[in-house]
Amino acid sequence: MYTELGDTIRAEKQTLYYEIFENMRQKFFIMIDIVKIKRKLLELFISEELKMNAEDKVQFVFKKQVQLI
């Protein structure tokens, strides 16, 4: 009786572990894909510098992104 219960618990634990691992893996690859898509679509990135010509105007500096792929 205890052996069967232990086997059931162990099997359930392995199933849950596998499901959680696969879920985390999918989220990771989705996040990587999103980053790659954003890079391809934008092809520009905002420089960390802001140019302030006047108090009421803020100008962002954009630089061309180098494609690594």
C-alpha cells in the first residue's frame, strides 16, 4: 500500500516537474523571439543621451543598429 502510494506521488511529481520545465522553456524561447522581432522591426535604438536645445524641446538621438545575424 505504501509502495503504491509512494510510486503514485513520485510519478505525479515527475509529471508536474516536466510540465513546469516545458512551460518555462516555452516562455524563454518566446521572450527570445520577441527580442529578435523587435530588433528586426526597429533597426534603430535610442541612444542614452538626450539633447536639450530648449527647455520645452527634447530631441532623441537615434543610431543605426548593426545587424548581427
